Amino acid sequence: MKNTFKSRLVAGTALASLLALSACGAETEASADAAAKPANITVEHAQGSTEVPVNPETVYTFDLGALDTMNALDVDVDGVPAANFPESLSKYAGDDYAKIGSMKEPDFEAISEGAPDLIIISGRVAASYEELSKIAPTIDLSVDAADSMASFKEVTGTLGRIFDKEEAAEEKLAAIDARIEETKTAAAEAGTGLIVMTSGGEMTAYGAGSRFGIIHDVLGVTPVAEIKADGKHGESITAEYIADKNPDNLFVIDRDTAVGESGEAAVAVLDNELVNGTNAAKNERITALNANSWYLVGYGLNNVDAMVTEVQNGIS
């Protein structure tokens, strides 16, 4: 009996030791995994390189494209500019999110008081980079219109690294690539296209390599003409210009709607005999693009998918 009891005692002690070793091993493995992930990473961006924390707690962004990507990746954001948000981002208009200025003018005092761990900017507030960098690590995630998709994917990869969402970002990019290929196939048979933005009753055309050039450069719609671009401002045109070029497809962005200004609506600006005589009008190929998505948000994971879909529907 004593020998049996002793055997059980030894076995129990051995089991307890084994469990303790297993727990210790699991803790060591978890610690090793944590140690393998850096607390900070160096991010290359449009204005240099900046060391930023991984999974920062308090994030402020002026770039709505980055906001759209973070929203798609289920990343929390704490501060945004006061803006005319599209429906897909409408929750950010509420009081749950700190307002850190306008789309073009940061509120430095509010930002400083909020003590963010990371500030994300792009072209509209690019000039404030140095001042914002004094408050917190700041990165300029502007997308290069000259190579929009490659730049967009790089920016998305950067956000994936910062927030430990690389796999999810890659999956969504792959889905966008598939949609792009579908649209390119439709574009091969769709004829020529012209991108027009209306503002205050005036019209501006945008071509390949422009801020809206994804339609030509990525989706494959043939430009009806070479557009003379002046930076981000495109080329001022008239109804006579549209009639002369006679595009098969017109893609229209109403800037006044995007920024909340009163003005003659795009549909009224284009409703004239000259435009109505084009192939685009006669074949019902005038596509009113979502102004908020195209003018304000731009290159975000959900938004790019929506932009491609709009073009695909317009030419199909």
C-alpha cells in the first residue's frame, strides 16, 4: 500500500512539474512573440522618414483616404477634420470624434491638447508638416497621382504595418485588383472618355496622370484628348470644347456638392445643346460620380473599390 501511495505521489508531482514547465514555455513563447514585434517602426513617407509607434493609442488624421482605409481595417481613429463626410464615413461627423481643424487648416491648439500618438496628413495640409511634427510623430501619406495605384498600395501597406493589419490589407487590395481587371475589360470596348469637374458654374477637365486619372491610367478608359493640367487644377474648358472632342463617355464630379458650397449643379451646367449633342449624351453615358468620394476621400481601401465600381457601372 505504501509503495502504491508513493508511486501516485511521484506521478502527481511529475505531472504538476510538467504542467508548470508547459505554462512556463507558453509564457516564454508569448514573451518571445511580443519581443519580436517592435514597439516602433520607421515609416518612409512623402516628406521624409518618421519613427512611429506600432498600434498607436490616439490617432489623428487629416487624410480622408487614410481614414477610409483605417475604417476598412477596423482601426480606431480619435480625431478628424470638420468635413462633408460621405455616407460611408458619416459616423466621423459626430461628437465621438475630436475635430482637429478643417480639411486645409489644422487647429494646432486642439491637436496639442489631445496629445495624439500619431498624426496623418496629406496634400491639403502638407505645408503644416513641420509644425505638426513638433506635437507628435507625423506622416504625410499623400498618394502620387502620376503612379496612383502603386502609391496607394504603398500607403495601404504602411498603414497595415503601423496597425498590424497587413494580411487584411493585402486581401482587400487583391479584391480591388480583381475589380480593376473586370473594369479594364469593359473599358476596352467603351470608347473614349472625358473627366469633367464643375465648380461655380465653370468646368475643368482632368486627364491621365491627374488627381482623377485612375479612370485612364488604371481602368483603361481611352482619353478623348490630351489635357493640359496645371498641378491639381486640370484644364479650364467650355461646352464648345466638349462638343469638339465628342467623348463617348463623360465622367462628372460636382465640386460644390463635395465641399458644401451653393452653386449651379453639374447637371445644369452640362444641360445644353452642345453637350447634349455628344456621343456620351446621346448614348446615356454621362456618369455623375460621387463627389465626396472622388474629391474629398480619394485613395482609401473601401473608397477605391467604390470608385472603380462607379466607373465600371458607367461604361458597362
